[in-house]
Amino acid sequence: MYCFLIASLPDLHLDAPAPLTLEEFDDICRTELTEREWGALTAFDGTVTPDFRNDAALTDFYNAYGRFELYLRNRIALKRAEKAGEQLELPEPPESFSEFDFAATALAAAADPAEREMIIDRLRWNYIEEQLLCKEFSLDAICAYRLKLIIVNKYRNRLLEPGRKNFDAALERLSRNNFQQE
């Protein structure tokens, strides 16, 4: 049932400009999905709060991603606190995602915030991809596409040349200030 919709969507690549906006994608899906399916698709934007728990209003795919995102954010907060010499108490997650633990070294070695953000977004991207095994033509695949589109669209303006120059200049100033403080 979702085959034609999924097959008609342009490919997404983390390191390339988004071929459509989230609004354009949602408009396409609104005409192709039932009201219930469209509601399920647009019920989650990838954002979680510290008290995120499985939500009956979300699909199983979105709930799994929410648990992953919460784990990722908590681990990043713990690493930042550790680096700053602070003690941070967070509840132990009910599940573990080793992908973050493997990437923690790369995050620590990242030269600038943009590089760290890209490493984190690659973790998100890879997690989404792994969850789609054997689900290529399902509502989960459409939900995954939407999450990936949200990630890619973060970089939409950054990949434009004038925006990229301004972003690089701002990062250079931040890096210089951080280096002088240490």
C-alpha cells in the first residue's frame, strides 16, 4: 500500500541538500495516507523531553526512536558534565545503545561543534536505517523518511555558500574564544 509513495520520494543523503522541505513532504503524505496514518506520521518530530516514555499516541517506530534519542541526549549530557568536572545524576536507561559508546571517542576528538553535530546526526541516521531492515514499504519507512528529512533540513541553509561562510566564521570565533579560555 505504501510502495508507490515510498518509491516516489527522492533519495535523502545526510551530506547533501534536502530535496524537499518537511512541509512539502507532509503535503504529499496528506494526500496519500488516511487521516489516521497521516496523524500518526506527523505526531512526532524527533524531539524528546527528559521524561520521555513510550507514548500510546505514537507508532512503535517513533517510540523506539524516542528511547534512542533520550539515551543519546542523556549520554551527551553526562559526557559534558564529566568534561566540566561536574557530577550529573541521570536515571539509568532501560536499554543501552552501544552505537553511542563507540562514537564517544570521535565526539571527544571532534575539532568543532559542527563536526560533533554531524557525528551525532550520523548516529541518528544510522539508527533509523537499522530499524528499517525488512520494513522498506511500511508506515515505519515513511516515518523514518520524515525523521531523516528533519535531520537533513537542519543543514539546508548551512550548505548554501553565503550561509556556510557565515557559519564557518562563527565557529572560528567560538573556537578561538574557547581556546583562549583554556
